[in-house]
Amino acid sequence: MTMKGERSEAGDPQAAGEETARHLPYPSGWFCLERSRRVPPGRVLTRRFMGEDVVLYRTSTGRPHAVRPYCPHLGAHLGTGGTVEGQNLVCPFHRFAFSPDGTCVGTPDGAPPPRARLQHHTVRERNGFLFAWYAPDGTSPTWEIPGTDHARVRPTATWSTEVSTYAQEIIENTLDYRHLPVLHHVAVEELDPPQTQGPLLRMRLRLGPDRPRVLRESVKADHTFLMAGLGYLRVEFPLPALGLVSYLWAMHTPAAPRRTRMLVATACTDIHQQATPEASLPRRGLHRAFAHAMLRTAVGKVHQDLRIWNTKRYEPRPRLAASDDAIGMFRHWARQFYPPA
């Protein structure tokens, strides 16, 4: 009950505006739909993307495509029984066939096809991942996903989950240095502060266990972070003593309002792989073992974050402390991925 002279929060325009501001729209950019190996030629998969289904498939020549899910003929869902025949995606309902550019090119009775076209998402393939472009106004891509220096690197170990929060909240976590020793017992030292270049953000940190200095000095490692939009984070750190360089990817794909699919992947290769692209069998075994160990460590940290992410709310105007300048800079950078207020 509202006492006389008081205004309910629901009836307070300012309170309503603040509550609306706590709900983020879908951001523009590149977002991971699936790992490349999960979509071999002829495979048809359905994934949730920005509040709707996306049908992902690969033609016989190996080119991936992502389309809106419904056949323009009579609305059948192409991901439920749809097939790939050569270069065409075939509807399961009446066997209307659609070419890679989305045009209807075939009917079951050989009659002239209707003037119909599937709506496509722009797709890119990088380092064993398939990405789709999203922009609220439907504009074409304005930037590209950066690949690794070792173009042959592919994820060796992967893990995924769904999180009840926004993609921005997850990737912002990387710049929240203050939570690392508190939640993860990780000591952090900023080597190169965050620097932005359009849709890219780079920084370099030295990380190690938050333990006595003697132990920390022996196991700390320098990590190079690269963010590309709000859906892509890659961490690279060399291990010179072992002649290795390791990669960790964290992909954040909005599936529905305040629902994000998170994919964590790891890989490891020789530092000088470009000179000797084919590693020996023992070295490949070492790469796999290290990648799996790295994934287990990363997933353990993510589980610690999940109980925070799944219950926190987005604060549009956070009350930042003096040492939170990296978060403030990130928030300013992130604005470019949303439509104007």
C-alpha cells in the first residue's frame, strides 16, 4: 500500500525510466553461432540468436550459411527436417529448394519456382568458429573478426552454458580487476592498460595465484587480451619454458532478452609453429593435454562467476571507485554497439 503523499515506484516516471535503462537491447557485432566442426557439409542445425531461431548449414563445397528459419512458401521451419542437396537448402514440407543466395530455385514437380527468397545472416569463419553479423537496423558488417597469428589454430577443448545476463555484463567482467583476488584468488598486475581501436579493445595483464610472493613469482604469466565487440574475447599467453603458446576464447551470443549463450574454448600450439606447421605426435599430445587442463581451470573460474551473473542486475550508472577506471573506459567504448538512446 502506498501512503498518502507517497508515489509508487510503478507510477514514478523517473523510477520507470531507470528501470528501463537497466534492460540492454541486443548489441551489434559478430557473434559465434557454432564451432566449425559441428557443421560439416550437409549438416543442418538450429541455434537461438537475438530472440529467434537461425538455421545454420554447410553446402557440399564447404561454404557455411545462416538463414532465417521459415520457408517463405508456407512457413515450415527449415531446421526441422530440412536437408542440404548439393548447394541448395531443401524445405522438409514441400521440397522447395533454395540456393546459397537465398533464391528459390526448385520445386518438387518441376514447375517454375515462386519468386521467394530466404533472409540470410552474413557469416564468417575464423579459427574453427562460425560467426554471424547482427545489426539492429540490418546494415552490413562495418568491421571484421581478427584471426590469430597462427592461422591454423583451432579449438581443442570446449565448454558452453547459458547465463541469465547480458553479453556486455560477461565481457565487462574481464576489466573488473577488483573482483579477481576476491572471487578467484588471482593476483593481477596491469602491464598495458586497455586501449581501444574502433570495435577492438586490447590490454595486457600479469596473472598468478593470490598467494605468498615467492610462489606467485614462479607461476605468474603475461596474458594478452583482445575484445572484438561484445561477443568475442581472446586471451593469448606464451609459455617460453615449454615452447608453447596458449589461446583461450570466450564467446558471448545473445539468445534471448537477458539470456546469453557462453562458449569457452582453448587451444595450444608451439610458439614457432609457423616455421614447422606439422608438430610431432608427442608435441600434439602435449598441446591437447595443456588445452584441456587450461579449459578445466577456466571453467572453474566461470562457475565462480555464474552465481554472480545469474543473480545480479545491470547497473546503467554504476557508482565506480577510483580504481575502477578500466570499467568506466569499457562502458564508454561499449556504447558504439548499441543504437542511440
